[in-house]
Amino acid sequence: MDTCYEYSTTYFWQEGKANIHDCLRLSFEAAKRHGIKKIVVFTGIGEGLRIAVQDFLTQPEYADIKIVGVTFPHGHKYDMPDADRNWITSEGIPLVCAHFPFDPIKAQYAGHGVLGQDFSLLGNVLNIFGGSMSLCVQAVLMACDAGVVRQGEHVISLTSDTSILVRSAPTSHLLTDFIVREIFCKSAILTVSKKETFDEPGKPALAVIEGESTSKLIEG
């Protein structure tokens, strides 16, 4: 029909790094079909960027696609090691390292006001789609703020288990200009962010899991 089009969404049974290769494959395939020339990869230690370079950019049909890395801010407990930063730089890949737009700025003393609380709640809302959805959105905001993605440019943004097509905007224009066009893949069972598990496919149940970290959501 002229009034619609179809494109499939892939659902992973669990969140996390185990999905990174499939997530990248689906993202590159979608980029080729949609004519997208830039893919934003949120990464912890650069694993997703390495896979993108070695397994996909080496293929002739993807040679004209550019990748952008986004990672944790300097001083974060998951700060990327220098060796991985150096490899990314040597490959000519832009790497954005900055404060997360949805993270609050904490006061010096407990009980004092917290700046940016409203945006941190927005991140929690996005997490109803999966723990990586907020990271995908923030990665593009950060890349646009840094000038490596243009305002209004359509790009694909991904983590280890989630990939979306968006119209980019800087953080200041998030609520007016930023648009999520499509979801190419996501986790169906939120095994990390919502502590779910399942006994068999299609039958999710709350997991009794203590001490799990949302850092497992990132690809590296």
C-alpha cells in the first residue's frame, strides 16, 4: 500500500553482549536498505566498534558507511582503557566522551537539590522499552552535541541489543526535533534492566537476581 511500508523488528530473548554481532548485522543491513550513511555505536571498551570494522566495514556493500563511537565520560567507573581509545583513534573513528544528557548533576551535600532530575526521569521512561533504549537516544544526542552528527541527520544508533533509526538533534532540541523512526531490534525479556527471566520462550517471569549491574547492557 502507498500509505505504509513494512520492515521487520528482531526480538532477542535476553539483554546484553551476547546479541552484539546480530545487532550490528541487523543495523548494517537496515542502513544499506534505508540509505543511511552513519551508524552510532555506544560502547564500553570498543568491542562493538572492532566488530563493526572487522566484520562489516570490510564488506564492499558497507564500505561507504561511517561509524561513530560514544562512550562513558572521563572519570566514570567504566572509563575506557587507553589502549582501546588508541585503537579507535588509529582507525579514524570519532569517539565522543561526555556527560550523559539524562544523568543528574549531584549536589555536594546530601539533601541538597539535584539538577537535571526531570531528564533522568525521561531516561527511566525510555527504559520501559529495554535498558538500552535510553543509551541509544543519549548516544545520538551526545554525538550531535559534539558535532560529529548533524542536526536533522538520520542515523542508526545501537548498543549490544538495541538498534533504532532516528532523526538527530542536540540535547537542547531533544523534545522538539529528535524523532525515533524505527526499531530494528530490542530485547523482549528485560533480563538485566528489569530483572526478568523465563522458563521457556514466551513465558517471562520475575527473576530472583541480586547484584546484577546495568553495565551488562553495554556492548563492551
